[in-house]
Amino acid sequence: MSTSYIGQPTSRVDGHAKVTGEAKYAAEFNVPNLTYGYVVSSEIAKGRITKIDASDALNLEGVLQVFTHENAPGTAWFDQSYKDETAPPGSPFRPLHEDKIRYSGQPVALVVAETFELARYAATLVQIEYSLEEHITNLDAKREEAYKPQMRSGTPPPSKPRGNSEKAFANAATQHEAEYASPVEHHNPMESFATTVVWEDDGKITVYDKTQGAPNSHQYVCKVFGYSKEDVRVISPYVGGAFGSGLRPQYQLFLAVMAARALKRSVRVSLTRQQMFTFGHRPNTVQKIALGAAPDGTLEALIHEAIAETSQFEDFTENVVNWSGVLYQCDNVKLDYKLTKLDLYTPMDMRAPGAVLGVYAIECAMDELAYKLGIDPLELRLKNYAEKDLNEDKPFSSKELRECYRQGAEKFGWAKRNPEPRSMREGDNSIGWGLATGIWQAEQQKASAKAILSPDGKLTVSSATADIGTGTYTIMTQIAAETLGLPIEDVTFKLGDSSLPEAPIEGGSWTASSVGSAVKVVCNKVREKLFKLAQKMDNSTLANAKLEDVTFADRQIRLSHDPTRAVSITAAMQNGEVNSIEEETTAKPNSSKQNQYTRNSHSAVFCEVKVDEELGTIQVTRVVSAIAGGRILNPKTARSQILGAVVWGIGMALQEQSVIDQDFGRFMNHNLAEYHVPVNADVHDIDVIFVPEDDSIVNPLGAKGLGEIGIVGVAAAIANAVFHATGKRIRELPITLDKLL
């Protein structure tokens, strides 16, 4: 039996629960005496409600109430109470707060009834009249009004200019200047948003919510409704995908709690797939890039400017442009980022927010520059490889991007590429090869964990983090099991509960580094206590040893130089007559050390496409993604993360777009039939390479996180491959066949 798990491919410990249906999601918890809420959505994008008539709905037997802005119970007064952990600057949206309509699809009523079907039918009987105002939902129409926003917490502003980029660009021997556009995208996780509020007789509530952070939903409910922390418990053990959409509490949480308080009944509010398009999204963004280079390919000027949309009530910001200044060595750099307000809901973080957009633009621009220079695109990137972060004038904690390029190119066969566009063919198809670089931040947040070891050697570890499908359950179980030398089946990890030790929202690829570090630290504390108990046993073989002299493995504490001299964990506890060993601790980033470095994960993405000459259809037939992501805690779940990210990158490049009817200010393809995402037939060979990377700076585990890095660069690699295949440069995503024909 081996109890070495970290770095080993380990199947998901929650897999059995998910495939058998044992795992329950927010809308699946069986609650006695449950009522159901159905949301009525605004039909206009801007204006005011002039009349609401809910009488026909209320006359139906079994309809309990129709909540609107006219009768909604009072909640907190100040904006600050509605600001969650990730809220941007501005005034957060308050459901049913007033008669003002701010965007199409805004919730304007909640019908609560004894059954879901009755609530849904009754919602069709609610009559609402509006006075319309002129709306603007087109980014291009308001580009001239773009402004420099206050950046939200944790999002850096554009780095200060270095050198004189305009002069250097004007004097450059080779110039490239172009604009790149990306559309609105919606998260569309498999599980729609839902909240089940269980009303207790003493007025306390238990909330089953779809969220990427139970503590975030918990503090939101407490602040908005005036609850004490002890009177609310938020539970979210399983999440059917989120991709950033669960980082903020969505409006069904507010509505469900409001209705439960008013009716003193348990209430469930579930959103329809169409209503999943009525809150956050990846923002429509336009970017202008200007590159100047010497004849040998040396970058002499880099200008990267971006304009993105936000709502009328909040300033949502992303780190879009800074990545260009980090990726490439250039003495003359200017970065700029602006927003413009539209009559839409506030955008939200979506997998690799900011980076997936900014890197798409700079990597396409670098490809275009390479063709103008007559230099291989890979050679151009290596020519301008940044050995340090010039934005911040800091060294990298580690950077194995060169090795990503080398291994990726070798696996893909890049050396066999004919550089001329339209030069590679197979039957009726033109073949194109493209590459792009990826980069993402490697952060650690403050996190807490608790460990309880029972006399029979069973360990329970807990933290209020989440698992949105990334493998959190499994990785934390691996860390705990290896640290204490226990079989993985003897370890249980609990998460998704606001009553557990506090953890940050699951996002930003920081969960493994943050919560994983807390789990490691708390299990080390249990190790120390166990070791002392083992030393106190009669004639203990460990009596004169030090903690650093022993190894925990196979349910034993052994001398490292002589494994035959060992004490079993259960024997040590029984001899010490302890009922359990319980520890709780908080792991914090070593900021004084970490802030001396720029900490990033990197990738090199190589892609092959086949384009039908007559039909313009595009197939992504091969992708090689080489990742430098620090220590890989579980190669099996890690590979799964990258595979899913590459698939999403295919969708971003070729299919995904939330289409707005500008006349109505409404997303028209608000369903999974018309919002296109890749399916099995769209996905072919994907090879994932994990390049070894040792980093003792990022966190005690050396892990950088993998949730985001896998998607960054994929869309650019595909766009570059499409150009190589067709000779047509499409600078507006998605690249659809009508743009090629």
C-alpha cells in the first residue's frame, strides 16, 4: 500500500456520487412544505414600469403571492450592504427595488405558488405596462464616450508607459496596426442558477445556493436582510459548472430569501435557461494594437488599447492590456484601458477574465507582424522573449515558457510547417497551422482549514471552499492523505458550507494554492501532535527522534532511515487516550517574499485547422497545449482542466456569441440551441503537455493553478491557423464561415 498521492493521477473522490445521482445540487434538495418562485422578466431594455396587475395570478388557488417593487419587503438601505466579495465599483443591482428598468430581462416580479408548474403558469398572467426610454446596447455607438474607470479591487490598472511608443512606432522599419473585436459571451454552465431557502421555526434559514463561494453568499444575505451570522447557513456541496458566473450572488438568491422571510415558508427559485442570459457575461471588447519592429524582428514599439462595455450602474473592469507588456521585451510600451456604459447588466468574470481577450489580440498581432517580417512566428516570440516583467521591473518566480515552446513545437511537428499561406492542402481542404502564447496570474489567497483525526485513523478535513468541477474534493483529499500517511479512502474532505472554516471564492485559479496550503498546514499540525503521542509510548522507537527524522506513510510514523522502526497512528492515539486530534488554522500568503516577484503560469498552444475551400467550414483537427503551471498535484484532473479549456477556446474562436437585437436591446439567442458551443464532432485530437516547473515562491505546494491558463491563447492560435490556411485575416470573433466566404 502506498500513501503517496500528490502528483499522482487520482480519480475523483466525488465521481461515484455524481454518476449515481447521489450528489445534490441547489434545486434538488428535498424540503417539506416547499413553495416555488418563478421570475417574471422585463420585456424592455430601458424605461419605467407604469402599471402592474397581478390579480389574475393571485386569484388562482395555490398562488401565495406576487412580489413586485410595489410590495417587496424592505431591505438594507445602503449600496455597501449589497456589495459582495467581488463587486466592482458602483451601485449593485437590487431586485424589485424600484420601477426603473435598467436592462432587458431584469426581474420585475416573483410569483410564488405551491407548485412550480402553477407558479410558471401564473407568471404568464401578470400584466405589466411600461413607459419606454431610448436604450443603447451597441458598444460601437458609444466608443467616443469611453472613459478611464476606477479599477476594482485586485485588478491592476494599465501599467505606466515606458519609453516613447508613438515615436518608436513611427520610426519602425516594419509596422503593424489593427483592431481586434470579441463579442459578448455567456457562461452557460450545465446547471442553471437556483436557490432553495429552508425556513426554520425560529426564523433561521438554511440556504442551498448555486455559488462559487458559500461565505460570499452568506455575508450577502446577512448584510442585505439584517441577519446575524449565526442565523444563516449557506450550503453548496456540488456545483454543475459556473466558470465565474457564481462568483457573485445572482438575483434568485435575493428573491428566494425575500419570499421565505415574507411568507415564513421554504421557497425555491430556479432560473430558466433563457434567464441565464439576464445577468453577467464576458464583455464585448474592441482592442487596437500597434507594433513596430526592426528588420531582424526586435520589437521597438508596442501599443495596446482596449475599450470594453459595462452597465449603467457598475464599472466592471478586467486586466486586458497588461499581459502584452509582460509577455514581450520592448522598451517602448503604452497600455490603455477604458469603459463605456451600455443598457445591459454588469459583465462578470468568465474563465481567464481579461487575459483571454487581451492575449487573443496581442498574439494575433504578433502573428501578423511575423508575416510582414518574413520571420517564423515562433522565432519572433523567442526573439522578443521577456526574461523579466518589465511592467513591474520584477523577476519571474519561475518561467518555463521557452520549454513550453520547445516541447509543444516538437510534439506538434512545427518544423515541418510551410510558412506560405494556402500552401498546405488535403483534398478540398486548406490546412493551416498556428500558434499562440498563454499567460495567467499565479496567486495565493488567505484560507482556513480544519482537521479532525479520530482514534480509528479516519481523517476529516474541511474548508468553506467550492468545487465547481475542477477537482477540489480530490486534490484536498490527496494533500491531506499524503501529509498524514493515510489511505485516501480514510480521508473525507468537506466543502461548500458557510459554517466551515472560511475560504475565498473559488476563482482565479487560486483554490489549489490557497486552500491546498491551508490543508497542508493544518495536517502538519496534526502530524506534530501525533508525533509527540508516539514518542510518549512505552519503549517508543521514536523517543529520541525529531519530527524531521520521520515519515508518515501507510498509517504509520516511521524513521526515515529505518522504516522498520515505526509506530502506528492508531496505537499512538490509543496509548495517549485521546478521543480525537483536532486542529484549525489559517494559511496566508508570504506577501513580503511573493511581492518581490511576478508570478505567472504560461502556455504555448499549437493548432491545426482544415478549411473547406468551397463551404468555408472550419475544423480544428489538432491542438497541442504545453503548460508550465508549477507543481501538478493531480495529472488526471489537471489534464481534464486543460482539455475543457481548449474546447472552450475552440468555441470562443469559432462559435460563441451572444447576439443582441439592438432594436430591442435583448440577447436573441438565449438558449443552448442557438448559442453555439462545441460538441463532440467539433473536438478532435488534443494533446496536453505539462512542462516541469519548480517554484518555491508561489506557495508552499509550488502549484500555480490550471483553471484559466488552458483557455488563454487557444482562440489566437486558431485564428492564426485560419489565416495560414486561407490567407484571410479575420479580426472579429467568432470566425464564422460567412466571414471567410
